[in-house]
Amino acid sequence: MTSPADPPNGAGASGPGLKLLAVTACPTGIAHTYMAAEKLAQAAESLGHSMKVETQGSIGAENVLSDNDVSQADGIIIAADKDVDRSRFIGKRVLVVGVADGIHRPERLIEQVRDAPVYQGDGHETQRAAASAASGGGKGRSVTYKALMNGVSYMIPFVVVGGLLIAVSLALGGDTTSKGIVIPDDSFWKTVNDIGSVGFELMIPALSGYIAYAIADRPALVPGMVGGWIAAHGELYDSEAGAGFIGAIVTGFLAGYLVLWIKRVKVPKFVQPIMPIIVIPIVATSALGLFFIYVLGEPISWVFERLTDWLGGLTGTSAALLGIILGLMIAFDMGGPVNKTAFLFGAGLVSKNPEVMGACAAAIPVPPLGQGLATLLRRRMFDDQERETGLAALFMGFFGITEGAIPFAAARPARVIPANMLGGAVAGAIAGVASVEDNVPHGGPIVAVLGAVGGVPMFFVAVVVGTAVTALVTIALMSLGGGGRGAHADADAAGAAEAVSLVPSPAGVPVLAGVGSGGGTGAASGAVADSSASGAVAASDATAPKAVSVSAAEPRDGGKAEAAPEAALETEAAPEVDAADQVLSGYLTEQTVKERLAADGKDAAIREMAELLAATGKVADRAELVRAAFAREDQGTTGLGEEIAIPHAKTDAVTAPVVGFARSPEGIEWGAPDGTKARLVFMIAVPEAAAGDEHLRILALLSRKLMGAEFRERLLGAADVGAILRVLGEIE
């Protein structure tokens, strides 16, 4: 933990100078965290204030704000596109904006924090909205989007663990019977199946609970999880099927906003200490549970009964029509009431009309298989966590576990659910027309492998075609929407179709080369997600102006920080350096510097930069390096603004860390938040094993140093490679 800042030039000790604090964070952008920190620190110094900036990210926090810092602060600025804990700032003026505002409007934020609302406790999200609106910001992700991605991020491990354990136990210990694939009670695999079932049952409460948690913090966790459990167990409200993941999303948001409302109730001071741990959880849990059981549960049960009656009336009509309807229902909510209605309808007719169950069995695996196939066909559209979940979904789909697609549907329902339904309808129609029979109440390729299906060839045709339709439609909808999860085209899925400023990502999650949130999510966003690498400030951060030493993190080795290069420039010219040994720890050399890029587009520029890095002999697979860099771009642009782009990749396509630099006098459109074209392009590539603090340190050094306009001008104006290296040699 670092010590409080000394006010620059005596600011804050007397006169109008303020003692300010700031926290910067972004879910995937990494460099944006440091850019915002540097801009805020510089603006504070120029206005005569002292400021200490804490950066947060995937490897923890740097320059952490102490209790003493907070107690003495006149105001706190949170410039973040991810949730930042504000409980330590109670009683202080807190201004909350997106990280883009910290980069582009630091002076304005410092003026606004004087009149920011006093933070009274967790959950006062209205202050955040008011502050963002006052700043003209609003470019951070919405609370709705972040909450949804947070829930998805925490749900995914439950889906994967539960689903795979169930699938393995069915494969190795299951027997085909008239009641489906059954595992004997005295079997070892029955125990494995039970463990997997527990994980699966916790999936829905986890989704609901962590949505609520993201909205209203810890007091909302219990009501959110209990509400999710109630939503998943229809027997509590006389329904044969629970409300599924859609019900969990509803209970999560209801719990979160209910807790926020309760927090606003004025209570005597002696009650305040027990509010978050006793009063709020009990009141919110009871109110939400009773509301769902007695108000929402009845309509859900009624809809279930009406759907069952309606399907019964369709028996004997066109097989194709019935197959389409059953496929649509099976794929709609993947284990929810609509899915369960279709499944139970088919299961009830197994002995009389096995063709009905045959249509259901063909549609059941389509959502997880289709989403898994989509992650294989267009890997750049998905982060690492989603790609891993996609592999698990393929496995679950084979065993007829439709819930394997829930993480994708929860993250981007507006794209995934229609794709799932279309694929399910196609599979159901083909199976219906071909009179495919299923003699057990179960679905997926496993039932055909175990001999429970009549018309096996057409069954597999139905599954394969339906899977392909779902995968292709998912990809098409994501492309039309502007990209994959990392590009945040899914805001509409969360009800948050808003302009995106920097590079946020769900829950949870997310880092180099598409490694996942989250965020991020991100994530996360998840969550799914790796967040902005805030904790990677260098051991001797020489980029901050000397008077604002507080904006730089303390040395990792406990040693004395070096003097700021800007201060040294006042007395001597930039020193000659041995580029091979000193520029960015030797990762950037004469071989990896190019005076002028030939490319006029982002993709071409990345390929050209990869070719430049390959000249060092440290690139084992140039095509894979390019793919990894593209995957990172799909998470969110690496165009940072200020005419800078820093594409980067974490991949074993390189054998050692390497950094390249090139200039584009005309500029390249990189999707930067400030609309500027990239004229200064750095590319960083590190192998998986070396991707800990080192690449984050490089990014931190670059992003902070590049915030100096004078430094950028000298870099653009350097006459040749040698001059470029001398300028870059100042980055220490």
C-alpha cells in the first residue's frame, strides 16, 4: 500500500488547491487505464491540485488509495468502464464517469468533482447516472449490461462442470430404458451424475444472484440467489417446469433494484449497521420470493398448461408443422418452461407416438452444438472463455444437454435465441417429415448411438442441418450487429443499446489475444473476463511529471523511482542509447522499427506489423500471430485515441516478447474513441508463458508516455530509424 501523495508545488496545503483521488479501470483496454490516470494527474497538476490515482485491473490494483488518503481527500473521480467498489468513499464527493472521460475531459472532471454528490453508501447508482449525465459522459457500459455480463460470467463454470459431469456419467454408466437413459442407483456413475446435477442446479441461482450483486452489491446476493432458485423450481408455484434462465434474469434484476430501493429508506442510526447483513437480505428475499410464487408463478403455471393443451390439439396435423413448433419451443429457453412443455409433451407420447419425441430429440442438441460450432467457425468473434465454453457445449450437445447453450443466450439473447430457434425448427421439421422415432424420453446423438432411435440416418441429417443453421445464423446476426462479444455489439441483448466509448467487454473478462473477461464482460464479464491490466505500472514509472509523482506506482522492488525524463530534458538532450539493449528492455530494436507503413487499413497494418516482427526470428508462426492479433481486435479496438494504436497478442506463435513500431503519416482508421486515425502504431507480442506482468508493464509504459503531446510530436518528426530509437529510448 502506498503512502499519501505530497501536493505538487504546495497545492492543497494552502490556497485553492484540492487534494483529489482517482480510480481508473477498463475491462479489456489495458492501456486506457493508464492513459486516463496520466491525463488526470497532468490536469490536476496544471490546475494546482494534488492527485493520487489508483489503477485497477486483471493483476490487482497499483498505487492503492489508503484510508488516510481517502480521509483527507476533497473529492474522488472514478473513471471506469467496470464496477469499482465505492464503499470506502462513503461521505466523500464522488464523480463516476466512463474511462473515456478521464482521457478526453480530465480538466472538466476536476471542476465537476467539486459539486459531485456526497456518496452515502453502496447502491446509490442514481448518483452515478447523475454524475455521468452532468459530465456529458454516459459512454461507459450501462448498469444493465454490466449486471447481465457479471451474472453470465459466474454462471459459466456451473454450466460447464455440471454439464460435463452429467454427460460423462451418462456415457459411461447409463443404460437405455423406456424411461430414458438411466444410471443404476448403486453405480459409481450415479454419484458422479448427482454431483453434476448439483452443479447444474446451482447454475440458475448463480446467474440471478450475481446479476443482483452487480447492481446492489453484497446485500443483494442472497435475495438474488434465492429468487433464482425459486425461478428454477416450478414445484414451488405449481408448475411442472421452472422459469429457467429467463426467470433467473428477471429475479436477478428484481432483487438488485429492490435492494437499491430498500437502501434509500431512512432508518435510525442504531439500525444502520445491521441493514446490509440482516434487514435488507431478509426483507428483500422474503418480498421477492413471495412475489414470484404468488404473483409471477401463477401466470407461468397457466402458460405451461395452455401450451400443453395447445400442443395436444396439434397431434395428427402436419408432421412438419408439429416438428417446427416443437423445435422452436425446445430451443427457445433451453430448460425453461417453454422447453419443458415441449419435452414433457413428447415424453408423454413416447409409447403411443414416438415420432413426436423424435422431433424433440433432434432439436434438443441443436442449440449447444450450433453455438459450439459457431465458436469454431468464427473464433475471432468470441473471447477465450466463450471458445472454451463452446467446446464444452459441443460435448454437452452430443449428450442432449440443451442447457450448454445458456451462457451464449444469456450474454446475447437478441442474436443467439433466434438462431437457436431457427436451427431447432429446421431439425424438428426434418425429423417430423422423415418420421424419426425416439423410444426414450431423451435427446441428442447419444440416444441414436445407444440404439433408441428409429430412422438413424435422417435423425443425424436433422441434427447436422439444424446445427449448421444455428451456427451460421448466429455468426450472421453477430456480424450484422457489429461484431462479437468483444466488440460489444450485444448491448441490445442486455437492453442497453448505447454508444460504446473504449473497449469494454462483459463481465468479466478479457486480456491479450482474446483471453477471457472479464469482463466482460465481462464479463467479463465473466465472466468471463479479464479486465484492464491496471496493476502493471512499471518498477520505475518515469512517465509522470515530476511534480505529480503520486500518479505513478511505487517501484515493484521497493527501490527508488527514477526521475522523470521530462525533468531531465530541461538540462540535457535525450541521450544516445543502444537500441538493442535499452529500448523497452530490448524488445524493440532497429529490426522492428519502420519509418512508414505501406498499409492503409487496420487489417493490412496488423499483417505488415507481424511481418516486421517476424524479421527478428522470434515469430514461429506469423499467420497465428496475425490471427491472435485479430482476435484481440474483435474484443475491442486497440486504437487508443490521440493518433495511437497498440495492437497486441498473447500467443505461442512467438518464442520471446517482441515489440514493433511504425508510423503512418496519413493515419489508419482504427476505430479509436476520439475518432482520430492511428499514426503511431506499436505492436506487442508475447508468448503465453511470458504474458504475466511483462506485457502489462510494456503497455503501461507505452500508454502513459504517449500521453505527452510533445513526445508524440517528436516521435512523428524523427528523421530516421536512429532518431526514432533515441526518442523511444526515453521510455523507461
